[in-house]
Amino acid sequence: MKKFIYIILAGFILSCTDLDLRPEFGETGNIAFQDVKNLERYMAKIYAAYSLTGQQGPAGDADLQLVNDEGFTSYIRAYWKAQELTTDEAVIAWQDAGIQDLNTHTWSSDNQFVKVLYYRLFLIISYSNDFLEQSTDDLIAEYGYDEQEMALAQDYRNEVRFLRAMAYWHALDLFRNIPIVTKITTDFPVQDSPEDVFNFIAEELNAIESELPDPQQNQYGRADKAAVWMLQAKLYLNGEVYTGENYYTEAVAALEKVLNGPYSIEDDYQLNFRADNHTSNELIFTFPSDGIQTQSYGSTTFLTNGSIGGNMTAADYGTSGAWAGLRTTRNLVELFPDETGDIDSRAIFFTDGQTLDIADLTVFTEGYAVPKYTNLTTDGEQGSNTEFSDADYPLFRLADAYLMYAEAVLRGGGGSEATALGYINELRERAYGDNSGNISAGNLTLDFILDERARELYWEGHRRADLIRFGLYTGGEYVWPWKGNSIDGASISEHLEIFPIPATDLAANPELDQNDGY
């Protein structure tokens, strides 16, 4: 069942706020882990650390004591802000300390949202490291597991290695110059080169690929081979950004495994973002949400409630929350043939009472609202809770694999341009309802792919990395409203392609150097 991975958490792992300490247990490890179910619960805590904020939902026993509002410490909420609010796809109206800095590219190493992102990632890495230390072959022998339990423990180890590799990929993408730490230690970690981190992630994924279940053969919300292939493809597609060398051939190879899998494009685009999106055969790897079992002010609750305000009625989207925060800019709207969705159904904008242009970032009614995520099912039924969303966060989906494949082929990674064109037109036929939006081979260019990625994948946490990969995030070749703290957009420095190491971590660890430009 979709909720399994979080239900099994109850009452085992307590919170940890120091990155050089192990999580606290009610029992010592050599006693607790004699029951393999407790090892499973520990793994569930690591999965949950990507979506939940602590041990008592929706708030009250936070993993991280960094900010006053526990909802800010949700990883997906922090990750989404970093990948979207810093681009042409999203702005936010709120005025919490530091939040407008993301809209205007004026953040510093003291920014609370940058700190949350950094410490949440390394908390996940710390949990993972401890899990792997607590489940070595020697310790498993001491726990007295039978053959079946030993196999389960090894399966859990492989999943945790995937979760750690994903955290390292995000850390590499967002902060670039980070340490590789694989053991719980009180020693000061030293930063590794981006190339070393890239190679570490690639080697980890290669090592576990054959050990994970086949696609769709693990429980929903847990990693399988397809999740590994998608993470490999993401790593390799951006490899030139991270290392200066291209890995497009490797990206194509990983994507071909995904594309030969059991996934299919859903007829209904919006199914991927509804309360029943766990039924979509397009979703490859998600972070599950449940309005009863996984209450949090982050993840898709933030994306649903944060997008509602002005003349919008919250109940129309299956929620009681209207947080009046998130909108989009003119740039995204103008990528579509019209703003109504009558031509391209992916244009999901609320315009009544909203202006297209944004003179004041803090006014919700300036900028079109984007109710892409909803807490209603396909049948229009309310999710399980009117305050917290049932929609799972779609980290990897097949449409993204289609678009990545086309891009990697065009960048010289091999594969087939004819196949790539077929994939793109399949997405556009879904969007247009017929073949009127199909393109020809001559239209399949890298510029087209960047725009099509925005049309298909907006508000799914891809845009910052996409603009960086295409060389359009910094500088002045491409601007959008409020880029560089200018109402019309302005050039920004290249150093803003990555975020600063938090000042608090620099103060605590004399071995760390700040990223250039900060």
C-alpha cells in the first residue's frame, strides 16, 4: 500500500539535531536491531526525512531546530523553493526573513532557507551513514537474523545507499563543494572536489543497481531499479555542469532502461498531481503524502495550499488552506499558445483577479496563480484531510525521461532522433488532445527542448538545474521579472549558480572553504 513507508515509523526513531551524533534510540543498537522490523523502521525514517519535518506530525518534535516555523524545515519544501523561486517559474508573496532573497537572487550564507536545505541534506546523509554502520555483515550476524531476515537487511541497505546517493546528488547540484562523509565521526570533514563527489555517486548507483527490485516490484514509495536509472540519468545529463566533461552517452544508456520499462504516459496530465496520483503509471519514484498518516506543512500541502489565494476558493482544490503565496511570471505563461489551457491543457493558470505582471512580489494577486497540485481525486472527491494533501510528490516521472532522452540525443549521446521526436510528440498529443501540436524533425532543437521542459515539468523542481545546464540561469542573455532584484530582470553573477555554505557550518568547521563569490 502507498502509505506503508510512513506508517511503520511509529515510536522508534527520535529526532537528531547534531550532524556528528547518531540518532537517539530507546534501546541500544545491539538490542533494538535484534528485531529486523526495527531496521525497517529506521530505513523508513530516512525515507520520511525527505518529506516530514520530525517525529510528531505536523509539528512539535522537529528533526532540525534551525528556524521557528517547523514547516520551513520540510526538505521538499526547501528543495522546491531553491529550484523554482530562483527561476522564471515561480515567485512567493511571503515576507519571512530571507524568503524574498530567493526571488531576487540576493541570498547570503546566513539565509535561513539555504541553511535548512544544507542541514536537511546532511541530516539525511548522517542517518544513512549510521544505518549502514548499524547493519554491517558482522553486526547482522550478532543480531542473530535467520536467512530471510539477513536478505531483508541487505535489501534495506541497498535502498539506504540509494537515498544517500540522492542526497549527495542534490548537495552536489545545490552546493557543489561538499565533503564526502560515509561514517559517523566527530572529525571535521574536508571538502572533496565536485568530480570526486560525482564519481562517488555514480559508483554507489552502479553498485546497487542490480541489487534493487525490478521496476514496480518494490512497495510503493520505495526505491527500485528504475529510480536508480532516473537518478543516473539526472547525474549524467548534468555531468558537464558538475565536472566539465560530458556524460550524454551514459545518460542515454540509463534512460533507455527506463523507457523499456513498464511505465506509460497517462492520458490525463493532471492525474500526476492529484490526490490519487499514486494510481498513475507515469510516476517512477515519489515521496508519498497522506493527509492522515503524514501530516506536514511541507511537500504537496505547501504546493497546494501555498498556491491558493485571491479570488480562488480553497474547496475547489480539496483543501481548507489558502496560504496566498505562490504564483508564476509572465515568462512561463508566454511559453504556452494561450493561458486558458484550451489549446495546450498543461497551461494550468488561475487568472481571475490576478495580473500577469508583478510590480510587487509580496502581493499575491500579482502574477498568475498555478493550481497544478490539488487535493481532489480524478473523480473530484476530497482527499482524506482538508488541511493536508494526499498528492504524492512526483520526483521522477516518465515524461521527464522522454525529455531527457531527447536532449541527450541532441547533445550527441547517441540513441535515435526519430525515437526522440516520437516521445516529444506523444507528450504534445496528450497536451493538445490531437496531433495539432506535433512538431517536425526540424523543430526538434535544444532551444525547443528547454521550452518544452518548462511546459511539461513546471513546478516539479527542475527549472533551476535546466537553466544552468543551458547556460541561461546567470548572466543577462535570458532574464525574467525580478531576476537580479530588478522588476524587468537583470544580469546576475555566475557564482549564484550554487548556494553558499551556511556561515554557521563554516564557523563550526575550520576545514571548510566558502564557495567562490560569497
